[in-house]
Amino acid sequence: MKTGIAASKGYAIGNVFVKEEKEIKIVEQHIEDVEAEVARLNDATSLARTQLEKIKDKAEKEVGADKAAVFESHIMMLDDPEFTGAIENTIRDKQINAEKALTEVLDMFIAIFDSMDDEYMRERVADVKDVGTRILKNLAGIVEDLSEVENNTVIVAHDLTPSDTAQLDKSKVIAFVTNIGGRTSHSAIMARTLEIPAVVGLNDIVQTAKSGDKIIVDGNEGIIILNPDEATIAEYEAKKAQFEKEKEELKKLISVKTVTKAGKKVKVMGNIGKPEDINGVFENGGDGVGLFRTEFLYMDRDSMPTEEEQFQAYKYVAEKAGEREVVVRTLDIGGDKKLPYLPLPEEMNPFLGYRAIRLCLDRTDIFKTQLRAILRGSAFGNLMIMFPMISSLEEFNKSKEILAECMAELKAEGKAYNENISTGIMVEIPAAAVNADELAKHVDFFSIGTNDLIQYTLAADRMNEKISYLYNPMHPAVLKLIKMTIEAAHAQGKWCGMCGEMAGDETAIPTLVKYGLDEFSMSASSILTAKQIIMNN
Ligand code: PEP
Ligand code: MG
């Protein structure tokens, strides 16, 4: 049994799949039975073919046939006797292992392509490397595509990036556990959005678990048990059944309006990463969306989403929500959220660096594309705009100026948008909380981003399991900042919400109710429990 940090509630009993990070080391080995080695190569190649066929089908459905064509060319490479035939011959001629033979042939192909004048052919080097690496991983038994795992899988990883989690197929992945991370790292937040149990910060689980091991994940207590005996399995099956029963009972609150004991009506909203997540929010009784983390629209792809693509996403959520509010947060990239096609400088302190609004005010091309798309979406429902990581009034004013430019452009183009769209800020930098009385005069609303506010106030990295004991939402300094922010908003007749994970934290909710928080926004899976606690306070 190992104890980590309980990141997402629920119980899972399944089979371990270790997500390997290691580089594959190629060592030359002398082989006696060359035919067996050729058969091993052929198995790895045909597995690669099956994997690529699947990826190609998925890509065709999700991103269109032209983008999927690259996988067709990978499949053709597997069928090319000049490639796979050459590897077979090398195994036979040199009596060496498949891995070594494959790398020799790969190196030869890369050298040939690299020396060509034709740019198109030179670019094929990446494809050759890609196919080669896929076969190598198959030879080593490493399955990397997280969407290709078996049913009933528990992913075990050092960490999962936001784009790894975006790939997870909920019908197969029933839980995940990681070596690093805290309750508010994005992998943990994603687990709660997907409503699958997760335990993070286990230190060495990747080193101790093996693919195929049986595992119990207890996301309530933050415990995992490897290769449990029958009695323990039975015990956890009972806990799981009880948990599901309680979850079912809470469903009676789905359409109940949330009113505190003192008679204050509050909104309980959901946080979403992908447009479709909005369905989970409404299924769990959410009053709307208090945080749409739009950076997820930019992940898991190889280029920036266009204005049109983003417009479709914002229109979708606006239409699904109808009258209900959807707070769209502008791009919050940087920190632990990276984009493969937007190389950012290596920074000593990425969480204090070039990220979120700072990046957007510098890259106004990216910012304007997004603002135009959100504005266009606002013609179809009740969208609001929220700027992340605001530390000063200047940043807010500058953001509003750019928004006004976008409005003027759209007006000139005759495109519809909501001229009175609400604009607010995330209060997640201590400076904004301390200066909330000033900021409140200018914004339409605040939403307190406690995930970052806590880490900046207490100088305690939200991702670092070693200091997670310092990351305390109930620290008096954090509570004072929250109280000040709510009071500052109310003094100017504005509303104040919270979209950090603290809003769904069962132990914090009574205090937040007492402070007069107007809106609580959280992972969909926490909504019903939060409603119940708010109504009892
Ligand atoms: C926060 O910081 O509290 C927040 C909601 O934003 P994110 O978790 O995306 O940084
Ligand atoms: Mg934040």
C-alpha cells in the first residue's frame, strides 16, 4: 500500500499500464536464431500497422482526411520492402538483434533523405524517424499512445501533461496515478473533469508498478494498493459500490437552486477544458460555466486554432448554455501548459514568467484571433470574458483596448456580437487581491483563482508533492486575501466568484459561504456535493 495525494474521488480496481518516459537504449546483441528474431521484427511491424490504422481512422474523423494522410504514408513505409526488407536482411546477414538492425537501416535512410536537394524529401526524415521509433517501442513492449490502451486500465506515469490527459479515453482508462503533482496540478484537475479517480504525488510508483499488475486506486483517501489479495479486492468493491450509491443519491439535487441557510442564492458552476465538457456540468446540476480554460482548444494539435475553429467552439458552448452564463477565460498558456508549435523560451521560473495575459499582450496577433472568436460566439448565448493573471489595472485596461479594437473590426465587417459583454479578471496574483478595491471599480466581476493565488501567496509550488503540506487553502493569509477580494467587489456592486479548486473543497466551502462568495465554480464531479454543503451552511 502506498499513500499519495487524493486528487480525484472514487475507487477503481484495474490493471496497470506504465507510461514509459525512458529513452530506449539500443545495444547490439549477437543472435543465434535469426528466424525467431525476424519473426519478432514482423510482430512489431504488424502491431505498428494496426496502431497506425487506428490513429488514421481517429484522425480522419477528428481532423479531416488531409491531416490524416501522413499516417497513410507511415503505413506505406511499413509495407516498403526497401525499408522492412532491409532490416530483415541486416538481421540475417549480421546475426544481430532487431533493434540494432532497425537503427542501422534507419540511419542509412536518414542520411540518404538528408542529402537530397528536394525539400519535400528532406522533410520525410521526420516520418522515417517516427515510424522507426514506433517499431522500436513495440519491440521493447512500450505502448505509448494513451488512447490505445486496453479496457479497465489504470495509467501509471511520472506525470501526465495536459495534452496526455486530453487524449485519455474514459471508456478504457478508469483511473490514473502519478509520481509527482498536487491536488491543483492540471492532471488532477483533468481527472476530476473526466470524473475518474486519481492519486498523485506517489514519488516512485512508476518504478514499483509493472504493466499488467493489478491495482486498487482509492481517490478518496489517496491510497493505492498493488497486487491486492482477494479479501482486499472484495473490501474495495464494497467501498466502490457504496460510493456510487451516495453519488446516485446526490442526483436529487440536480435541479435544486442553491440557497444558503441565511437565504443567499449562490451559483454553483462547472469548470471546463473542452467544449463537450459542458455536458458533464449540466448533467451534474451546474448553473453554468464559471471557467472555460480555453487553452485546451490549443492543445493536442500541430498549429494554432483559427478564428473560425475557435468560433465554432465558443458558439457550441454558448448555444448549449442558452441563458446560463459561460465565463470564457482567454488563453492561459505557459507555466505547466505548453504548446508544441509555440516554442517559448526556457525560463528559470515559468510560473512567474512569460505566460497568460503577459504573452497575449505581447502576441496581440494570437490574442486578437481569440477575442474576435469569443465575441462572435457571444452572439449565440451568454458569454463573458475573463482575463487571467492580471496583476495591475494597466493590464486590464490594455486588454480592454484590444477587445474594443476587435469589436470595431467586427462591426465594420458586419459580424454580430454582444456589445455589452461582461469583462472580468481572475484574481490569482496576490497583488490583484491586495489592490482589489481599485480593480473592482473597473471590472464587471472577479473570479478568484486559488490554485495560483495560494502558490504565489505561500511561495509553495502547486505541482510539488514535497511541499504540498505548505500548500494550504485555509492559511490565514490566503483567507484574508479572499475575504478582501469579495468585500472589494461587493463595495462596488460587482459579483465575486471563485474558480480555483478551493471552491469545491468540502472543508473550505463553509468559510467561503460565510465570506459571501457569490459563485462557486469547480470540476463537474464536485458540483453536487458542493451544493449540498452550501445549502447546509
Ligand atoms: C487558478 O489558478 O485557480 C485557476 C483556476 O487557473 P488554472 O488552474 O488554470 O491556473
Ligand atoms: Mg491560474
